[in-house]
Amino acid sequence: MTTALTSTATVGFGCRKVCSPQRVSNGLNCWNHPATNHPRRHLVFARASSSPTPPPETGNDKKKLKLDQDDDDDDKEEDGSSSVSVMKRLVDATPVGLGRRSRKIFDEAWRKFSELGQISRTTRPNDESSLLIQEGGPMCEFAIPGAQNTTVLVIGATSRVGRIVVRKLMLRGYSVKALVRTADQQVVDMLPTSVKIVIGDVGDPSTLRVAVEGCNKIIYCATARSSITVDLNRVDYQGVYNLSKAFQDYNNKLAQLRAGKSSKSKLLLAKFKSANSLNGWEVRKGTYFQDTVTAKYDGGMDAKFEFNESGEAVFSGYVFTRGGYVELSTKLSLPLGSTLDRYEGLILSVGGNGRSYVLILESGGTCESKQYFSRISTKVGFCRVRVPFTSFRPVNPADPPLDPLLVHTLTVRFEPRRQRTAEGPVGVNQDLRSFKMVLEYIKALPTGQETDFILVSCTGSGIETSRREQVLRAKKAGEDSLRRSGLGYTIIRPGPLMEEPGGQRALIFDQGNRISQGISCADVADICVKALHDSTARNKSFDVCYEYVAEPGKELYELVAHLPDKANNYLTPALSALIKNT
């Protein structure tokens, strides 16, 4: 009886998709016994009712009956447990049961990974979980030295790249803060539980002061969701400016609390805000050679440095003499306790008609003064030009490299040769022998070993033609604001983003906006994480995409990176060949 019922119940339960409706109905009805509706109790009841009627009870019979009842109870428990195990196996065999088990396993695994950020911050030696990322632990191969003492603020943490960046940072032991506009449940579910969520908007500077507190580095992955000009400027330009300024102000605040000066602050060398600020600057004229034959035909040269009615310091003039030049020079007067060897270059805020100039630094004593030069280009209107000390070359090739500690004189020189026509209105005749430079300030850029701010920009490839110009204009403005902030920066311009696993193909790093291939979001996120502590990534802007085979005669690239993986530091050799401050 038991066997028959069990077999019938199994067919009725397990053959829902292959049996006819009549058979399924008959099979299920076998479970619905008039005495009970529970299949397990039905099976036990059927077995008990099949035993014969017992004889009259005696003393010995009572003991025997009690033992028989105990045996029956044991049999009932065994039959019940057997039935339960059969039912569990049947339930687990269904797609619904398998789905529940897989989700349970995945949720448990995700919970372990999401707690890594909390594990890395603990320093209790008795906490066994903290051994995960320590030496010999199962996650130690992902840990990065110094990550446990570094807090990274991720902007755009719910974006395609940002979500991967957050998980990579936590896997390597960083403390992570995420700036989100709204903390609704959908946004919270997209981030691991150990991420500290800060509500704010990159377009609102007041909300960013709280976001940057306690942070050591910033990764900016946010991008505008529409092509509306206002939205593009708010996120891609104004957002970068507001965040870099808030981060700089926070570092200055910390320095004041320590009774010192922030290591990320620029050193002011000259600021032209009044007529008195022009004192100490001298205008000089000269020639590289003297040609007596053509000298009488030269138109001469002239230059002046004055503070005009508009409140601007203007250095202007003309050079019609062959081989001639004019220059503006001053002796540097640094604040007490400041030396240029603690800085890595100069930044000039200038305007004018877009001419190029030669920047000259003099170092050494009065008798043994050595000159070093670097060529700079300006644009029509105002711009900021960064000039690293490493770009200066000695006028005399036999002289040693520039030592910023010994610099005492700064000179800006204009010469007609090597001038190019600047961008301007079509049809306007430009005389390349005349110039005009409006000086706002000259500052020294702080030095550092690592980057402070990583910005994920774009190359423009893959963007619709109708909105490409607007997007690139806003992106470029954001990049320029980051370069002149004084923070150590890394600007990454990936090709069109692709949703595929990272570390599968070799990468190409280039400068000059020449790439057109795509790249995985995971590879871009890996570059962001690796650039945090890579000294070669500081103050560099570069394009990156997947390796591809160029057409014959159009080879532009040389492979500078190996296949990316967690055991290969591919970023250092790739970026060491690129130019800084571009």
C-alpha cells in the first residue's frame, strides 16, 4: 500500500509538463485522503491501518504492547524523515528550487566580497576575517600596499565604469566613498554595503565639502546623461572644477591645522593686479647676430610693459629687425623658507593674440650664470600654460641639467621666427612680427609622487556626430580646469566603451587623439585603480584602446603594454614613454 501510494504521488508531483491533465489530476488526488491532507501523515496512517486487530490486554501484554508502540513510533519517525528527504530532493530538482539555491549561494558569496572593505579597515589581530587580505590569506594577491590607509572618493559610482572601479578598489583594500545625487533603494542596491554613500551634486559646491572630507584621492567617472549644453557644462566642466577646488580647499584646511602649508598648493611668484606689481620687471631688446648690410633696411623693434585702463598688465610690441628679439625679465623673490626645488614646474595665466614665446630661467652665481629655455605656445584670449622644469634645456649643451634650487631670474622672450598663424576670424591679416601678451599671474606647481585626481574623459569616438562637438567642448574645459588646479592629475581618454570582460586583449596608449577602437569598461576601471599609486601616471593625459592591426602604410602605434592582468604592472612601461603636462 505504501509503495503504491508513494509511486503514484511521485508521478503526480513530478510529471506536470509531460503528463496529460487527467493523469495529473489522478496523481494529485492520491495525496488528498479523507483522513488527512498531509502526504507524509497519509503514508504513515496507511501503514498503521494494515495491521491486524490486537488480542485482549494482559500484564505482560501491556509491556509487549508498549514496546510494539515504541517500535511503531520509531518506524513512523523513520518513514517521516524518509518522506521529508524525498520531498526535499524533489523540490530541489525543480527549476524553481535550483534557482533559489543558486541565488542563495550567489548572495552569500557577494556578501563576503562586499565586506572586504570593512575587513581591510580593521586592525584587530584577533579578527580572523582580517586575514583574508594579509600575507598568506586567500585575497592577499589583490591587496595593494598603502591601500588600507587610503580613502578614495568615486564620482559616478553607479556608471558603467564607476561600478567596476568601486569593486576593484574594495577588493584591493581601499576605503571607498561614493557621491550620489539621491540615496533611493535602487541606487543603494547597486553599491556594496561597506561603501560610504554621500548625497551631493557636483554642480553644488556646498555639498562637495562634506564629500571630500577624509579622502586622499578622487576618481571622477561621472558623465552627463544628455547632450543639453547646460547639463554637459554642469557635469563635465563645472563639476570637475567644483570638486578640484573643494579638494584643494580641504587640503589647505588640513595644512592650517598643522600650522603649515598644503603640499598641493601652488607658490605665487608674480601676480599683476596693480601698477605697483610691475615694479622689478625690465624690458630689454637684442639680436642674435649683427648684419651690417641689412641693418639699414630693418624696421627696428620696440616693446613696452604697462598697466592699462582695463586693469591688465600688457607686454606688447613688434620686432622687424632680422634676428632680433625683445624680452621681459625679473629677479625672483621667493617667500622665506620657499625654494623651487620643492616644485615641479611653472604655470602661467596669460592672454593675447596667440603668439609663441621662449621662457628662460637663469641659475647659478653671478659669474657662472647658466641659462635654460623652454618654448611655450598661447592661444587667442586667456589660457593657462604649464611648463615643467624637466622641459627646460640648457642654452650651452655642456651645462648640467636645470637645478630649480639655484634659479634666480625669469625671462619671457618674443622672437619673430617659428611663429605660426593663430586661430582667429577668417580673412584677418595677422602680422607675425607683432605681439601682445596679457599677464595675470605666474605660479610654481607643487611636486608629488602620486596622482591626486583621476578623470575619465573620452576621445569622441563612438559619439553621435550631432552632439560630438558639444561633448568634447565640455570635456576639454573640464580637463583644462583640472590641469590648472595644482593637483596631481591623470586624465584617461578611452575609446568607445564595451561591455565585455577585461584583461583579454593588449592595450594601446597614445597621445594626440588618433585612436578609434573601443575598450572594455573593466580595463578602463583597472587603469584607474593602477594609476592611483603609479608615479608615471602623475600629470599625464593619454588615450587608450584595444590593440588592432592597422592598414599597411598607416601604422601609428607601437605596442607599449602587455596583456593586462593582476600580476603584471603594465601601466608603468606604457606611460613612461608619454609626455607630461599635455
